[in-house]
Amino acid sequence: MVSSALNLETLQKFRISFYADPKNILAQNVCTRVDPLDVCLSRKHLEETQHVFSHKVETEAKPITNQKSSGRCWNFATLNVIRIPFMKQHNLEEFEFSQAYLFFWDKIERCNYFLTNIVKTAQAGHPLDGRLVSFLLHDPMCDGGQWDMIVNLINKHGLMPKKCFPESFSSESSLQMNSVLTSKVREYAKELRTLVTDGASDGDISSHIQQRMADIYRVVGICLGIPPETFVWEYYDKTKQYHSVGPLTPLDFYIKYVKPYFNVNDKVCLVSDPRPSNPYYKAYTVECLGNVVDGRPTIYNNQPVELLMKLAAESIKSLQPVWFGCEVHKRFAGKQGIEDLKVHDYNLVFGVDVTLGLTKAERLLYGESHLTHAMIFTGVTLDASGNPTKFCVENSWGDERGEKGFLVMSSDWFKEFLFEIVVDKTFVPQDVLDVFKMEPTVLPAWDPMGTLAQ
């Protein structure tokens, strides 16, 4: 048997070795006073990185959005992509779609989706302490999401301008509302599993879910407000001319005024999962991952990351922004807005590298990497051979970080920490589109590709 206990002699050797190197003492003096990541920042690389790009989308939307203390990045990123062609068409200086509107419907739909999955797993005989049910109960009301989930919401509930359904305290700071919802859906999960065990009919179970969803609707409505069934949108265009649209429903607004310029059904989501267990050129889905009962499933079309980069660049060159999901905080200089493998020099400060000691596939396998955040690409720089070297990123954390809310991402960082993009299907080769016709391999609910962008 391997003996790994640390005895006093070994610990003394560590101590002597540490203080024998003056660089360790200098690093200790600095890192005990300031943020260690700031100490690792490479001054030389900061000097070499500029927020300037050879190709950018035509309209730079304003204002920079801010999801504040919520995990709604997937919501914000989607609406930031959609508003660019919408603002161009309607000649707008500034505009935001209502993020709170989609947030409201996601909470309602997601609670119903969760309770439905609780019933399905109970009827399938999954034990309460089994891995699947335990996973479902762990964090049932998080704010995060995926592309197919936002498509479900828009196709069912439409969109509306932010002025017609503004933010609330709980949309900007969702912790307490989510805590209430989590407690209630866990309570309802117990009731539903008991009904299944007692042999209740499907009709009785469905009726019970509807009764409990009335409570959920009340809680969410109190915290977020309840969206109007119809609204009138009044606005001035860039020429200061007055316009009035409506009254109309949010779904009619999407169909008549948004869909002709951005049809969510024409966009496809491609992922890059390099794990050997999940071959490229195949379709995957994740068990119990979604938000709308009977909505479209979350499908992952797995492709090499080089293809994702190529299609993202082609889309931007055609003046179309790109939604994407990544692991945002690795090798990230937040204040400067730089995503780059060389922006931190961990070896210089700590004598060890961080993160890159594992491959991208190994990071997924060992829990070191997963999808954490969604943003959009609005620009790209190409080298003389037409290959991308860096991308312009519009974030949703306000305008105080990065270059007034924008980030710069190197192509090397893209390859290591980006996991998915959404582009128009016209950019995608037919053989890649054909992957969506395959029967997807079902990954377990706890698979790292099932993590949600927040």
C-alpha cells in the first residue's frame, strides 16, 4: 500500500526549500498583500493586446447590458445577438429586449419541467438516494441555461421591449427568490413521489402538479411582476421620429417585428467536446436537461473546435454576431477584459502552471473545466492567411469591465475554453447539418456538457 502521510521531516524539507529561493519570498510578500491573479498578470502581454479588430458587425448595440447578481447570461447573450439586426432594421440608437420577461417564463416553465421529471423518474423506479434523483434535487432552480432552452421560451412566449417589462429586484438579484422556489419544488417533489408510490393515476398526478404550479406562479409573479398579455411599444428612431407599435402580444411582436430579421429556428448550436468517449460528428443530448415540457430537446452537434472558430469568423465577416458558451474565468484578466493563455504568468509567481497542465478533454474528465458563461462575438481579426487571431466579445456585466464592456479573446484561448457557438445554418456545411438528423446519444444528467451558462 502507498504511504502518503506527511511526516514532520518531509514538511521541514518543504519549509527549507521554500525559503531557500528568494523568489518565493518576494512572491509571498506581494501575494499576501494583493490579489494573486493581479500579481500573475503579464505586463508585456497587456501592452501587446489591443481592442482593435479587422472585421466587426455593422451595428454596435447600446447600452451595454448588465445581468447584475443573476445567472442570466444565456438570456442576455441571446437578446444581445437578436437586438443587433433588430436595431439596424428599426433605425434605433439604443434598445434592449426585456430580459426579465424571458426570466419570468423560464422560472415558470422550469419549475413545471422539474416536477414533471420528478414524476418520470419516480415512475421509472429511480430511488430517492440514487444519483439521478439526487442530482435533480441538488440545484433545481438555478438561473443558467442553454441555447435550445432560450429557443423554447421565445417560440412559445415571444419577446417584448425592456421598457414594457423592466427589471425588478429579484431579476437583478435572484438568490432569495430562487431559495424560496427551491424549497417549494423540493417539497412538491416529495408529494409527487408519494403519489406515485401510492399508485395515483396520471390524471391525479397532473392535477396535483397544476395545483402546485399555481403557487409557483404566485411566488414568481410577486417577485418579478407578471408580464402584460399585450403591450404598446413607443419609441423614437435615430432621426427623432416618433413610432408606436401595438397593442400586440409578445408572441405577435416576435413573429411580426423580430423573426423576419432573426429567426431563432434558423440558428444551429455546435459544440466541441474532445473527450474520447464522445466522438466528433455525432449528436448528443443530456438526460433531463431542458426547461419546457414538450419543448425541443437540447441537442449537441459535436464538431472539432477549429470548425467552430472558422464558422464564427465567417459569420462575423458577414456582419452577423455569434452567441457562444465558454468557461469564462480561466486565464481571464477581468478588469482589462482579456481572455488569453499568456495574460497570466503563473510559473513566474508560483513555480507551477495552472489549468494547462491538463488537456481540454482531461479538464472535462477531471472536473477542472465546464461551461460557465455565454456571451457574443461582434468582431474578429484575421491574419494574412485568413485565420482568426483574436475575437471581440460583448459581455453582459456592465460597462465598467474590459473596454467599456467588451473583451478581447485570443484564438488560442478559444480553442481551450470555448465549448459551443450558435450561427445561422446558411454558414454550416450540409454534412454537419445532417448530424442533427441522427439519433442523439444520451449523456447522464451530471455530465459536464450538461452544465448551464450563468
